[in-house]
Amino acid sequence: MSTPLIRPNVLELEPYSPGKPIEEVKRELGLSDVIKLASNENPLGPSPRAIEAAIRAMQTVNLYPDGSCFELRQAVAKHLGVPSECLLFGNGSDELIHYIGLTFLMPGDEVVTGDPSFVRYEAAAKLNNAPLHLVPLREHRFDLSAMLERVSERTKLIFIANPNNPTGTIVTAQEAEAFMSALPGHVVVVWDQAYQEYVSRPDYPDTLRYVREGRNVIVLRTFSKAYALAGLRVGYAVARADIIDAMNRVREPFNVNSVAQAAALAALEDQEHLRRAVELNRQGLEYLYQHFERLGLRYVRSEANCVMVDMGRDSQPVFQSLLRKGVIVRTGHIFGLPTYLRVTTGKPEENERFICALEEVLQA
Ligand SMILES: Cc1ncc(COP(=O)(O)O)c(C=O)c1O
């Protein structure tokens, strides 16, 4: 029997399915005015200082970027209070999830995560032939006790999105603590904190502490969400220096481009803009909650920039009707929650437009 041309586990991967682009919806439905509340993007836009820095950096794109992200690394290290050797930058945290799979997963290793959660953990496991244990969320939250029960001597990686995507929920400091103290030493825990800047709850865990304590922990953060640089692709990992050194061997030499590095540095320095983005999101969530309650719709309180709302019936027709009104959201089908819609907070006028459209659709 001849060997297959393509690795069978590659053919098992599902290509990533992004939120529907605005231009596609305009084209397909003949609409001129479309809003997208589907991809957890930041409606405020980037800091003007980040935009200026990006434009300035364009003048030197004839040169390769600094592969080590020196300046950005120093600034993030100072911002977090961690040594700069404990940081690795990626072309979005997506790339770092990919690197984590490549760095750690050996034949026989297994991966544990929650379900539903961010789909790229599954891709990292499958690409490396690692069996994946999906542990159902409990009341829309990561169920750390149930995940602990799935841990065996074969478990190598555990991915925890905190806050979770799509549910926006968090595990608390107390839950994280109980989990981390019960976990055997051979497991690496990835705390994916893509949405952490939005969190308002005081019982949110400080996972950098585990890095400082020398645990097998990788904390992932990104400039895509609250810092509004999704299009430039900058994320970073915080971990023990030996873990970072290993992942750095896997890293593509120039994985974060120079425009992105300059913009991320300027965005980090503009904490006032970040606060505005976080406040806009808080107001957006409150507005959505208030109207979901008025419309009698159940929803999941969120610490991120998206909220799951239950239509109480198949959400696909609601999604389609919203599309025809020029409002793009996500259906819960992709997350195994077929009665839900996931809505990203938008600008106030976008949130209002979504609620008006939803009300019309539900009344029709
Ligand atoms: C939980 C989570 N992790 C990581 C990412 C990827 O973010 P990035 O843009 O940094 O690749 C996302 C994006 O939606 C996410 O929801």
C-alpha cells in the first residue's frame, strides 16, 4: 500500500471559518450598509498613536523586522513586571497556540480543553496527532474539576480560555488555585487571556503568579482585542525562560512584522485609549443586557467583548434575518449551542441597530 500524499491528520483539520466579511454580505444580499458584530473586534479602533507609529514604520519596511521584538519586549516586560526572557511574540496569539502544539506534543501526548471554547486548541492537537479531550462547560463556564478528572499521565497540554470565547465567562482565582494545586507536574497549562483587559470581576485569577513561581504555565495575551490591532497580528506568551527558549526555536524568524511591532508598542503606551475601549465595551454589554431582559431573552453575563444570547429556538433563521437587515453576528451552531447567537459589542449606534433589528426579527 502506498503512503498517502497528505498527512491524514491534516485532512481531518477543518479550515478556520471566520465571521462573514462585511463586503461579502453587501455583495451577496445587495446591501449598502452592513455592520459586523461577529468577530470580537474592537469598535473604537486603535489608538491614534498606534496608527501614527504604524505609518512611520512603513518607511523602513524594506528592512526585515527585529525578529526578537526587542523594544516591544522591553516595554511589555516592564508593563507586566516580568523578565524579558519570559516573553515570546507571535503573529497573533493564534500563531503561539500553533507553536505550543509543535513545541510540546509528542506521540502519545494528549490535550484537554473545554467545550465550547476557542477552536484553535483543537487544531493544535489534531495537527500533532494528539488525542483531544473536550470537557463540556458547566453553566457556560470551564469546569476545572471535571477537567482535572480527565488528566492522566498522558496529558501534556491543557488549554483554558479565561475569559472564554464564545461564552465570555471566567474561572475564578479560587477555582484556578484549587486546579493548579491539584495538577500533576508533567502538565503544561495554557491560560489564554485574549480578553483579559475587559475583565471587571475582582476574583479574576492572576496567572502570571504561576509563571513567577516557576510552574509549567504559559499565559497568552494579545493586542487584537482591547488594544484593537487585530489586523496587524501581535500576541505574546509569558512563561518560564526555558519554555520561552524552546518555543523560540520553533518560531519563524520574522514572525511579527515591523509595522505591527511599532503599533503594538505605541498602543501599549496609550493606556488612556485602552481605558476608553474597555469602558465602551462595558457600556455596550450593559446596553445589550438591558434590552435582552426587556425582550425576555436569556443571556450569559460576559467578561469579554461578546455575549451569548439564547433565542429559545433554532438561532439560524434569526441569524439569516439579521443578515438581510445588514447585521452580521454569529450563530451558536458552530459552538454546539444552536439556540444561541454570539454578539460582539459595537459602537452605541451599532448596538442599537442590532437590538432594533433583533426586535423586528423576533416580532415577525
Ligand atoms: C480565546 C482566544 N484566544 C486567541 C485568539 C486569537 O487572537 P489573535 O488575534 O491574537 O490571534 C482569539 C481570537 O478570537 C480568542 O478568542
